[in-house]
Amino acid sequence: MKTMMKLPLATHRRCLLGALLLGSFSALVACASPSAAVARPTPGLASGDTTHGADNFYTSDRVTVQRVVFKNQYEMSVVGNLFVPKDLDRSAKNPAIVVGHPMGAVKEQSANLYATKMAEQGFVTLSLDLSFWGESDGQPRNAVAPDIYAEDFSAAVDFLRTQPFVDRERIGAIGICGSGSFVISAAKIDPRIKAIATVSMYDMGAANRNGLRQSVTLEQRKKFLEEAAQQRDVEFAGGETQYTSGTPEELSDKSTAIDREFYDFYRTARGHRPNTTTHPTLTSNVKFMNFYPFVDIETIAPRPMMFVTGEHAHSREFSDEAYRLAAEPKELVVVPSAGHVDLYDRVDLIPFDRLTTFFRGSLD
């Protein structure tokens, strides 16, 4: 079912792909701390564009938040925030949702907001830092490892299935931006993920192989691969680590509209976090070239999928393609007047009502 929502109108950078973005089970070893530290805007930065209800650091007095740590199958510690409605019937079995952050981001950027809002609707939710980012394990920092990113979603499901107030058979997932492709990758091989929603999805494989709107030629791709391979030699010999893509550190008169869109979130008080640069390592970023999340996407059925994208999102092509390839039941929600980053934090634009209806119907 394809729908159009009617909502209010709302540098250091070695660029591998020009202006691409820029984000074993161990029971309650989940070093669960009583509560998670409240993330707040970074002082001293420009405020950024906070129109249409932009509220990345939203908190709710109707939800409790607990920092948890659990192991993925590679024995790496994954750190997350567990959100539980205060009025939850803990003697019952309740539906739960895992929420993944944009590529290069951390859980405090967009994922916590979505987790909080969905917890207000009665779901147990878990935001997480993907391995190599934020508080989760992984060396070197900022490494690209699509298989491990997908594993982190499954590890989050492992964790949720141990919680006495969570229904083991009613767990879904939301992937924002790059995490949209990682959660699809996870769901293809993990049938415990019962419903999947993506928001402003990037297919990180296609984006790196082909660029936006097929703008990268084969010759350019080979040049990127050669550059990364040569850098491996440099770093193996002890040279300095190089980083690529992500959000620019500064804007200039040559900055693209996409540069400016990401900058306004990641480099301003609107969404900045000090524990991420958003820049992946140059040598590992080429691993996305071997990442094909949409291959066999139809095998996820009959588990339902929802793809949410902005009408004017530069990434819309990926949601459109995933919707085309996925089998029923599926739904494409296009948010009028919204761009890609708008759906990270603009509460007046994000269709939380549609997400709530989707997961209530899918996890019943």
C-alpha cells in the first residue's frame, strides 16, 4: 500500500563519494545502570534550524530510561538505552522495538527520539550504538562492518527476549538512514524480527557503489577502491588513519545542498554529539561495495515492512526501490515537504502515528 501523508509544511574530508552522508548473547550482563544520562544540546554551537518541532534531545516524563550493555555474537559489548513506559504492566508480555541510528551517528542522534516517542505509545524500546560507534565496542573506531552492524540488531533482539515483560514473539525494528539497510540485512536472516520500518533509508551498498541517482561511474568506483587500497599500505606501515565522507566540518560557497542539510543537524546544537565525527575510516568504507541489503528482500515476507521517506529527500530513491522489490505486506509512506534529515528530529513532520499503527497491527 503506497500512501502520501498530508502533514504541515513544514574541513577535513577525504570524500570517497562526494557528499554522501554525512550515520554471543550475555543475559543481563547487561550492566544495567539505574538510568541513562540525559543527552542535551552541546553548548556554544549555533542552534541550527529548529523549525517544524525539531527536538532531537526530547525526553518524556512518561518513560523510564536505563543504560544497558549486552554482547553480540562476536563477544563485543553493545551499549543501548532501554525505554519502558511508566504505566507498563510488567506482569504482562509486551511488544518491543529496536531502534538504530543513522550511519556514522550515535544513539543520542535520532534513535533516542524515536525510541522515546514509541515508548510513549506503549512499546518497550531499545536504542543502540552500532559497533565501532558511540559507546559500543569495536576497534578501530568509526570502522565500517555491515555484517556486524546487522548482528547488533539481532543481539538487541537477544537482549529484549530475556526481559520478563517483553513478548519474545512480538519484537520489531526501526532503522533510520543507514540503519534502514542494516535492519533489512538483519531481518533477512533473523525471523525473530517480526516487523520492520525504515525511515529516510540509505542503501549503504548502492550509495557507495553507484552514488545518488547513479552518479558514480565504474571508473570512479575503481579509483575509490585504489585510493583505499593504497591507504591500507600506509596504515599497515604505521601511518595516520584517514577518514572519508560523513558530514563536512565546515561549509563554504562550494558546499552542496546535501552538505548543508547534514551540517545543520550534526554540526549545530540541533543534533551535535561530541562522541562522533560521522566520518568512517577510508580503508573500511569500501566494504560497503560488497553490501547488497535489497537482494532477497522479498524473502522477509510475510513479515510486514514499512518504508518512510520525505517527498523531497535526496535518499528517496532507496525507499522507492526497497518498496518495489519487497513482497507484500508492505507500505510506502511519503511525507510531504520533508527532506532526508527532516525525519531525523522534526517531530511535527515525523509520522509517529503511522509508525504506531504499523507496529500495533504487526506485533499484535
